[in-house]
Amino acid sequence: MPNHPLISTSTTPRQRDRPATVPARSTTRTLVAEARTANTLNLSEFLHRTGRDVTDVYRGASTWTTLLRRADLLPTPTTPTPGEGDLLKRMHSFLHVDDLERVTLYRQFTLQDAPAYDDLTEFDQTIARMLFFNLWDKAGGHASYTDGLVSLRGQHTVRAELGQLLTHLMHSDRIRPALPLTGAHAHIPLSIHHAYNRSEILAAMGVARLGGQLPCFFAQGVLWDPANKTDALLITLDKSERDFSRPCATRTTRSAGPVFTGSRRTPPPRLAHRTALPEARPTRLPRPAVHAGAQGHRPRQCDAVGAARPGQP
């Protein structure tokens, strides 16, 4: 792989650089000024030196690359790589990733020697499709998953930023132990009490697929998945523009019935929902839980409902 200015071998910020004060309110102008002062191309290093949360960097249309370019730390190409802008806008869709299995495989595709889709196990191919639809929820014009994932190799800036973001998440306290599904749903790479977005859930269930239904066209309501005998239910609980100005993720929760439930915001097609996943033995329905959004935003109240579809096992 050719050298890229965003690639860094530093993964552990220096303790002496930790700020002693609470960061000022995050605006693009403030973040650009802080980037100049921090004078680093490493995302984790910047966050540690400034005391910022990673969500500060990805507010609105901001990304780590755009901040570096505005701070004159990274040259702006005279001829942008086709598709780079759209892919950079998808970086915020990875902030919720909180398990090592997913972040590890996602990160492999940011490397120049990324694995070939056809060489992956069936389980890992499903996770690769989750990555694919998280980057291109309208398929991005790709005829196959292989074509899409291979095209990332030419996106040096996108791969560099996504690699840094996933590395930061991998070493953060967001990562929690996996509680995979079992029994008839063991092939679905979703873990209980972990966060997912709509594209990942539909891809994991096999509902979203090339040549079929795409995640961006599933709005809200019930989607019956006959292969897994599972309902995907998305419910709009809160339409506040303030609360939904940032992407929200899914918290998977145990429930007695094979139902995925959740809430979805109004367009653009990013959603927030809480899902209920099946378990071998009946359990009490969980109490309503609060899922906190991005830093500085009011938490959203989400309910989990678990009940089998009438007439279904």
C-alpha cells in the first residue's frame, strides 16, 4: 500500500498530553483550531490531547479528514477520488460499533491486503455484507459484494480514516463482551446488548441483499423474515429534529419471542431502534430503557416489545 498521511503507527496517546480543562462547545471552527494546535494526523491522539469524544468529530457533516483539510494538515486533492465524499459521509455510521468480532473484521477491509469476500466463512461473509450496506445502503452501483469491497482499495483516504476510527473504537471502553445468539438464530451475527443500525440488522438477517430489498427502502413498520421466522419491527417513537440530528444505534435485548423491535426516525434514512432477540427460555419483558445519544444530546426513551407473530412458532 502506498504511504498515506492518515496512516499512523501510534495507537496509545501520551499521558502528558491529556488536557486539564473541559473542552469548549464543539463547532467546526473550534475543532479546526484544536486540530491545528494538536498538530497530529492520528484521530486517537487528537481526542486524547483535546479531551474530545469521538462523536464531537462527527457532528453534522464533519469527519476527521474534513477537519484535517480545513486545518491545512492534510492537502485537499485537486481531483477528488470518485465516491470519496459519499463514503466519508458514512463514517458516522460506525460510531456505535461495540464488539470485537465486528470491529476486527470491518477493520480488515481497511487494509491493502484485505481478505477476499469469497474466501471468508459464511458467518464472516454476513458481517462483510453488514459492512457493505453500512457503506452503501443503496448498493453504490455495485453489481456484487466483491466488487464493492474491492473498490475500497482505491479509496485510500476513506480506508485510512475508517481504519483509525475502528482502531479507536477497538481500544475504547465502548467494547463489551459478546453474547451471540444461539439455537436456530446462531447463524445471525448479532449479539445481545450490542448496538447496530438498520443496514446492519437487515443485512445480518439476510433481508437486505443485492438484487432484492435494500436497507434504504425499508422505512418503518413490520417486515416479516420467513427464513428466520422473525419480525423486524421499526417504530417511530420520537421525531425531535434535535435528538435525531445524530445517528442512533440499536441495543439488542433478550425477549421471549422471535421479534426484532425498534424505533426509527424520519428521513434521511438513519434510524434508532431497540431490538428484542429470541432466547431459549421465556423471560420477563425488559423495562423501558434509555439509550443515550451523542454527547450533548438528550437520551431517547426506547421500549422493547417481545411477542411472537400470531400463528408463528
